Amino acid sequence: MKNKRLLFVLLALVLTCVMLSACNLLGGLLPTPGTSAASTTAPATTAPVTTAPVSTAPVTTAPPVSTAPEKLVAELTFEGKTVTYNGTAQSIAVAGLPEGALVKYYINGAAEGVDAVALTNAGTYDVVAKITLPDTYKPCADMTATLKIEKAAYVLEGVTMPNLKVAYDGTVKSMAYTGTLPEGVTLGGYVYLKGETFTPVAADEVIEADVYQVAASFVLSPELAANYEAPRLIATLTIVERQNYVLDGVTVLAGGAVAEDRTAHITYGAEIPVFTLADLPAGLTAGEVTVYAGTEPVTGILNAGTYTVKIALLNSNQVEYLDPAPLEATLVVDKAPIADFADTVVFDSLTVKYSGEAQTITVTGLDGFAVTVLYYVDGATEGVAEVALTEVGVYTVVAKFTSTDPNYADPAEMTATFEISAKEVYDMKDVVVSANGSAVENKTVEITYGDSSPVFAVTGLPTGLTANDAVIYKDGTPVTGKLAAGTYTVKIALTNANPATHADVADLEVTLNVKKATVDMSGISFTDKAVTYNGSAQTIAIVGTLPTGVTVLYYVDGAAEGVAVVEVIGAGDKESVYTVVAKFAVADESYVVPADMTATLTVNAKQSYNMEGVTVLAGGTAVDGTLALTYGDALPTITLTGLPTVGDLAMGAVEIYKDGELVEGTLSAGTYLVKISFVNNDLEYNTPAAITLTLTVAAREAALPDGVTVAWDYDAQKSNDPDEGDYIIYKSGITYTVSLTAETLAALAEADIVVTYEGNTSAEVGSFVATATLKSSDGNVAYGSYTCQWNLRASGWTPAVGGEK
């Protein structure tokens, strides 16, 4: 070990001398972090050298001696640039030259240099600057920069190729530039690209409707091409498939007013209105308007009838749209009313006495009107030119007029009453109808289902009339007996004692409403109920006897379908509350359906066993949550004491789990979960959760096999005395490790023993204890732990006397 430390010291001294020599050759010592610019070295010796601990205090050294002044360094720059050709000379130059300096520029490897760079034509020029500095400056290396003069874009003055849109007609379309090309510029050609994919097409294929990109390329003369990029023009050629205009939204106006459904109305005698159009699509304007009767155009005052109006449409967008046909509208010339007819012609009602001869009624004031008339008596479908009626009665006569001039409308019909009367009419103003002695108000009587039919009577009849018995009708049919709920008509016929002198009187009518009766539900109740879960169906029902004809269905928790009997079980593990609605029905529709009744059925949760007195026994000994074994020990018998006496609860299976998986057979060293479950045969009680124990199986301790000894290595060297420790000279950036010797590890592997370490590595100085723990490869047998005291020391550390290894 001493020889090894001495070798490290000598190597350090040699390295120091080499570094100092190199620094002197460079003209001075280079300072190191934390020290002065120089250091002093002692002469080498072969005697043992003792190194002092490293100190961070500054070390002062004498500066080097120089007999010549330092030369200056010129701070020069030589930057390239990129410009666009503009016909003037471009230049680059070295900047920062001191007074007296000379420079020559060599362009693109030229053998001769120039004093200044002055270049005009486009190109890339690599320039080398060779610089001669005054003697007071350190020599300078050649400098290089690039001057790039890019070609300018050639502008075609007065030459254009604007976008073009044309209509598809099956012929080839093309584009061309316009204007005069300058001298030195010629046309190179045209390229056509079709559609969104820019597919190249030949010039004679530019036919179909689509969008084409057209590029015109031009060729420059060599003189121009040297400094200019060849120009080109790009434009869009659009070939359009001509479409039909959509005219659905066009509005027709006649005389400034909108013609609904493109139909205008005027009255005979009016002039033809001026037709205009609104909401025309862009590109269309209204043209000439022509009115047709059939196929012939007409003008002036039009007779009553229907005419076709054609409005020409002028198309200004011939490229994109086809010429539309004239837009058609309808002009209806309505017949004019006959002037003063309603004020002159009269049709008054008439009453005459029966004479036995035919009687008539007629319209007056028709003279001078071009009108004929027919009379329709009491809704007859055939009219007559003259009314001739003989019998007594009241007749409704309608006079219908027909204009004999087709341009005038038929006048409105007129109605009159024609009465031939020979009998007196009874005065009924004092007549009163009563029901059960009370006057009937508003001709309506109300009773409730089950009530007797009311007794009707009539008072105030004029002399000569008598009332018959009242008859009750339902939908026109007489009914008797008990009346169902509904609406009825009561008719009381009147007998005329003077039919020769007085006209008969119509029956007296009264409306009878029979209201629905109410069912007596006072003996019925529906109250809340609470029970305890037992696994069987629970029920709830109304209390009391339902009236005859009444039935009930139960709807649980808003169910759409009702049930005759409620049957619910409950969740068991929690309280279950059911809202039950009893809905009633009546067989007799003359009764009002009773109101719903609501009650709550609560099924309480199962009871819980009292497990406070339960104790776990392992081999007859009480355990409290944990159980410890050594590998190879048998699991003691698990029993329980203190189980509840109420209900029907018994101990179930004992299962052992490792990481959630059921384990059976011999248990290896490790930690396990023991679950003790229960068997519960009482449905009114919840089965308790399983009792769990933590089971630890410790490794079985054993001595090392014969012939296996434990020894330590550090830094690949075997330690003679690991208990007293050893040290290693520390070098920064290295991680050191101590471990059992290769012989020990081989013997342990042969015996199927594995080693785990703690504290056996470090990259920093210090004292450490390394621990090696030995176990069988399956972890079930422990062979003890072995320690080693070891140290890392800085390279300048000197051990105390007797403390070395």
C-alpha cells in the first residue's frame, strides 16, 4: 500500500513539471482557478514524499521577464453581401485597417490583386483580402468574403396578359399577351395548366369548361440574360359552361303593384297596366312587353277575359348565361259591375192574404239594364221567370241576375220573403216552462245521476193551446227510466185547438243536463307502512270495502302499468322507500272517478350483527390483527369465539392471499392477508365483512454451509481485516465499491445463496459501513448479515501510525 501511494505522489509531481514547462514556452504561466498566475515547484527526489493537504489559499509567483514590447493586434472585419443588379458598381472592403496598412483584393482566384472591389454584372464573387500591417502589429492572415450580385427581374413595360373569361362553345380557346416587346425580348411560348390539379394540357385541348392557368414565357438576349431574370406573364383563362338563369324569385309588378302568382287583375274599361320586373338576377333587364289573346298580340281596351303577358329579358352576361325565354305573366280583365244597379233595382219582401189564386212577387227597376232574372223558391235548383204560388205559407225567394253583356258581371242575387197567410199567430210572450215547480232559466235544467227525472209544466199559454206531457230525447230517440249522465233534450208538444184560424206552434224545448254522481269513498283509507327486509315480497293496500263497481290498481314509483297487488322485496343492505299511488276506476260512467290516494311503503334495511365480542384464536390463542410464523411452520388452527347468538351466523372459510391472489400449500417467507369469512342463514341480517389478519412468514435462520467463509474486496483488492476497515485514495469522478470476494461469491452461488448490499458504494470521501445480507435464492432461509468498515480519503491524506492496511 505504501508503494502505491508513493507512485501516486510521483506521478503528480511529474505532471506538474510538464505543465509548468509548457506554460513557460508560451511566454508565461496560465492561471488556474483559485490560484495566482504562477507556482513554484520543488526538484524531484526519489525519497518518499509526503503530500500536504490541499489548500485553497492564493499562491503568489513572480511575473515573467520580457525584454520586447507587445505587438498590437488589429481588429479587422471583412463582410460579404448580397445585392440585386442595378447597373452600378458594387463593392466590399476590409474594415478597421490601421494607418499604414495595405490591402490587395483577389477576385475569384485572380493572380493579380486590385486595390478596391468594384463589380457591376450579376454573379457570385469570392474575394480574398491579403493584408500587410505596420511592424507594430502582429501579422494578419488573409481574409475571405463573398459579394453576390443577383439578377434583377426584367420588367415588361406596356406588355400585359389580363385574365379572360369566355363561354364554352366547343371550340379551342387561347390567350396572348398584348403590347410591343422591347428589343432583346422574344416570346418563348405559352403553357396551359388545367383545373385545381394544374394538369398540363396542349394548346389545342383548351376546349372544355374549366379554369386554366396560362403562363407566357419570354427569352432574353444574351446581353440582357447576363443580368436579368427572364420575365413571364401569368393569367387565368376561364371557360364557362353557360347556365340558365333562375327566375323563380323574379317579381312581376303591374302598374307598380306586385302581381301575386304573376297574375294581375284589372276591370273592364281600364287600360293595360305597365308591367315591370323586380328581383331580376344580375345580368338581366326587362325588355319589350307584349299582351296576347291566344297567339295574337292585342292593345288598347281589352274585353273581359284572360290574357298572356310576355316580357322580353335582355341578357348582358352572354359568357355565363343562356338567353332566357320571355317571362310570362297572366292578365285577367275582370267583368265590370253594372253601374247603379244596386241603387235602382229593388226586391222587397211581400205578405199577401190567401185568395185561392196564384200569387206572385217580382223585382222592380230592371228597365234599362241589360240583365235577365230567374227566381228560386225555397232553395229550388231550377229557377223560374215568374213566381206563381197559391198555398198558405212563408216562402224564401232568391232573385238571380244574368248580365247579357259579357264585359259586365252578373249583379249580386237578392232575397225576399213571400208570405201567403190566412191564419193568426199565437202570442207566446207569457209562456213559462218550469221543472219541479221552478221556472227554467236559459232553457237548461241540471240534475245529478240517481235523481228522479224532473216534472215539467207549462204556464202562460194563450187560449187555444194546451201542453202535452214532456218527452225526454237522447240523440233524437225518446228515453225513459233512470237517466245516465249526459245531455238530453226535453220536448213539450202544444195542441192547437183552433187549427182553422191559428197557425200551429212548434214544440217547446229544454236542455236537461244529468251530472255525474260522486262515489262515497269515506270508508276507504290508504296509509304509510314500514316493514323490515326478510327476503320475501312485501305489500301495501287500501283499507276498507270498495263501493260496488269501483276497482283499484296500484302504481309503484311512477310505473306506467298498474298492478292489483303490490309486491316489493327491498334492497336489503339499505332502506328502500316506495311511493305507491292507488288509482280507482268505476264501471258506471255516470259516477265521477274517485281521486287517487298515495302512501309510502318503506322496507327497512337488514339488521347488522353485533361483532364487538368476536375474538380470533390461532391455535387456541387470541390474536389481534397480526400473526407471525417462520418459514416451515404450519399455520395454526383458526377459530372464533364470541359469535352473536341472535340470528344464524357461523364461521366460514379461512383463506390466505398474496398480492390479491389466493395462496394454497406451503407459505414462502413474506407478508400475507388472512381472510376469515362468515356463513349467514338469517335473511334479516347482513352478512358481516370478513375478518382480516396480517400474516408474516419470516425466513428461517441457518448457518453458512461448511467451507463457506465471508471475506471482503475493495477496489479489486482483498481485505485482510474487513472489521477494522480500509481506505482508498479518492479521485474525483469515480464511484468506489466494496463487495465480497469473488471466492466468497462463487461459494455462495454454489450453495444457492444470494447477496444484497447496503452502503457499499460511494463517489465522495468519508467513512462507511457496508452490509451484506445472505439469503437463499427463494428468500426462505436467512444466513445472517456481515459488515465491513471502509473509508475514502483525499489523495493528500496521511494515515496515522498503525492505522494503515
